Amino acid sequence: MQARLRQSGGALLVEALRTHGTRHLFCVPGESFLAVLDALHDCPEIAVTVCRQEGGAAMMADAHGKLTGEPGVCFVTRGPGATNASAGVHVAFQDSTPLILLIGQIARSDEEREAFQEVDYRRMFGPLAKWVAQVNDAARIPEFLARAFRTATSGRPGPVVLAFPEDVLSDLAESRPVERYQAVQAHPDPERLRELAHSLAAAERPLVVVGGGGWSAAASADLARFAAAWDLPVAASFRCQDYLDNDHPNYCGDLSLGGNPALFRRLEEADLILAVGPRLGDVTTNGYTAMVPPVPRQKLLHIHTDAEEIGRVYQPAVGINAGSAAALAALAGLPAPAEVRWHGQRQEARKFYEGWNAPAANPGPVQMADVVGWLRAQLPEDAIVTNGAGNYAAFVQRYFRFRQYRTLLAPTSGSMGYGVPAAVAAKRIHPDRTVVAFAGDGCFQMHGQEFGTAAQYGLPIIVIVVNNGMYGTIRMHQERHYPGRVSATGIVNPDFARLAEAYGGFGIRVERTEEFASAFAAAKASGRPALIEIRLDPEAITTRQSLSDIRRAAERAQPAL
């Protein structure tokens, strides 16, 4: 019998990544995993993206997981490297994104001494990940990696965290062959499907709400067929606007922060909700007011890939444990009734969406509705748009139309700083597609240094920084609750255009609406990572109210002393 090859733990880890189809790895290098970096030197099949901060690296891995359906892989060092990366892990957990975070750990002999950068990752990441483990035997690395990939993708997708003591990565062990992982998803029970179809056919004011993880382009197409056949209005949950073509006649908008009040009223007044994939969190349900737990007034038909999620907040009339893709394939095959009881509901919902989608003026010389509307008309249908968190994102949500699945990358967790690293990952994975990132001035400065990563790899992303000189969302809430008492929400910013140039990119400033089209054309023509800074009037704080409007309303609402 031929002896098995003995390899370092680092080489075994890289071999396992290659076995499971990893093509991209995002990292910030650390001395705790030098053995892995050495093994990657001999593995050109895996493209390594060296990032500027571990939070950005983890967010790139999350974007990879969203775009491909395969786990995004991120490698960071111990202690501060891992704590920095936790922001991206939290994004992946709340977004149901497959992600694997690998951490270089202190040597086994130093454990429980509070050694340099020592952290117990099983306790730290326990609430943020599907599975957290430390690999203390090099020979078991292939076993742990196989389980990590399967866990990250099966059932409700999500993040997995594995820690590797540095001496384990340098230990020698026999190479043991493993098979590529296979994700496992639940399929809908036929009897429950019949019950769902019967309940739906009896409804008078139904609404379909879609979202969650585990979708695909095929699932989006099945949703379109099902909605059209049954003439159903479809609403997207927060940050899931690209699950159905926004030009589709059955699409009626998104249930998002700062979203269409008419759509939230429709959710509240519906007699039946068919939820395919979403968890039905506080944003989607308008703070649990449009649907009141534990038993909502609306008849709830809830399809979710995690059996534990069904009934966790809302008790459904019909609960189906199934992956969204499998469930939509089954729903698309359901025969529609000859005549529905909700005739005209879909048309009315679509009319309200188109009215909400129409441009509305905001204070100042830059009209964000016109800027986003221009992009909507000019960008190709497969362009990828990313954003982090902040009131600027509401302009994108309201005025852009997403026409293909996975053309939107944004965090449901509301994590600032996501847009730039997500754009870097998107362009790394899809170099032939247009990638545009939106960020506020505060949001950009969370992970704007990843613009340097784009420059290093020659990735011509276009970043639009909406600069109003403050943490706008917090200022909005501040004015609502403490009108006129401004504290800790102002920002002194750099010259963003010159900052982009310092990184070797292209930078330009826009101060009037009519300047945007030529600025975007120049940014695209540069062939470099580009940044367009939009100087937005601070009064343009939301798509519906100015900052002064919010303050005056709050002052009127205060009780007289």
C-alpha cells in the first residue's frame, strides 16, 4: 500500500478549500496563519484578495456568498483581526448568507493564559454563527472543512467560524481524500402545498412577501411565473428588491426603512400573507405593527428553510419547511383558479408602487431622484448596485429599479461600511459587469479604505459618496426626539475626490444635478476605481421630509411646559 503524503496543516486546509470549489479568498495577512499563506503560494486556482481591514474582508466574503450561493471564505488573524471581522459575520447571519470565517489562533500550549491576542472564539461567535469550532488536530482539518461548507449552505444558509492554532497549521499530517460538499435543503410537503393553495384561493386581499437566503435566478423566474399565473401582488422584504424584476407587473415595492406607506397599509390590511423565505423581522413588518405577534390578524402562510423559524415570532395558519428555491418551483406548478377573488388588487398595488417610484423633489441643487433615475435608465440590466446603511440609501431604494436577481448587495442588518467592500468583491467575481457602490460620508469612512484594494487589483468600481456632513440617520432621529439639540452627529470630512486620486483612482465632485451625467461618464471612461462625491444639502435628509420639517413636527408634538 502506498503511504499517504504527509502535509502541513496549512497545506491540508488549502487543499480542502480547493476540493470544495473555493475560487476566491479574502484576507488580511497575519503571522498566525503563515503556513496557509505559504500553501496558497502554490495554489493559483484560488485568487487571494488582500484587504485593508478584516471587517471589509468579511463583508467581501458575504458579498461573494450572496452573488454565487457558495460560501464566501475569509481568513483573518487572532484577537483584533477576528473582532474586526465580526461585523461581516453578523451581516451574513442576519442576511442568511453562506460564509466561512477562518481564524489563525494562538498555539495550543499557550491556551488559558490570556496569551497575546487570545480569544475563545466559540464563546465570542456563538450567537453570531451557525457553528463555531477550533481544530486542534491537523489530521482532522479536511473533516472540519467539509462540515463547515455543508453547514454554511444547508438549511438556512449562514456563517461558520473555524479557529486554527498556529502550531496545528504547521504540524504534519497524512492527506486524507474527501468529497466535495453537498448542500441539503428541505422540500415542501405535498399535503401542506395543497392546504396552502386552498387557503390562497379563498383569500380576498392577499399579498406575497419574499426574501431570505437560499434563492437563485431560477427561483426568481419561478416566482415571476407563479405571481403572474395567480395575479398576485408581490412585495420584497428589506434589501431583497432584486428578487423579482421591478418592471414586472406583479411587483409592488419593498417593505423597507423609509418605505412606501401605502405598501405597509396593504400589508396591514391584507387578509392573507404568503411569506416565501423572509423571517418577517421588525423592518419588514414596520416594527411588528403591520403584523402583530404572536398570532397576526392576517392569515399567514409561511415558507422558510429553517423549521425553527416557522412560528418563532408569528404563528402561521400553514407552515412549510422548505428551501425557497424548491418551494417556488413547486408553487410555479400549482394550477391557478379560473377566477380569483382579489381581482384588481394587483393592479392597484402596482399603481401605488409606480406613484412612489416617480421623482419627488428634495431641498438643494442636487436632486437625488433625478440622479438615481438617470442611473436606472443608463446602467445595464445586470449592473450590480451596492450600499451600506444610512438615509442616503432610501433614495436608491425608492427610485432605482432592479431587473435581475442579485443585482443588489446590501445588508439587512443595517451595517454601515458595506457598500465599498461589497463592490470590490462583486467586481473581483464579475469583472465584465458594471458595479456601482453608494455610500454616505459616514458610511464610506467605515470601510472606504477598501477603495485601495480596488486600486491594487485594478477593479474599476464606481463609488458614489453622498456627502451631507453628518451621520444623517442619527441626526434624523435626534431631531425627532430632541428637536434642535444637535449633539455628536456632525462630521468633518476629507476631500473625497482627492482621496480617491491619492489611492491612484479617479475622483470628481458633483454639486448640481446637471453635472452628474458627465461626471459618471468621466468616471467610467477613466478605467480606474472611481469616486463621485455628491454634495447633498443637509436638509435633504429623507425622501419625504426635510430636516426642518422633522424638527418642526417634533416641536409641535412636544407638550407645553
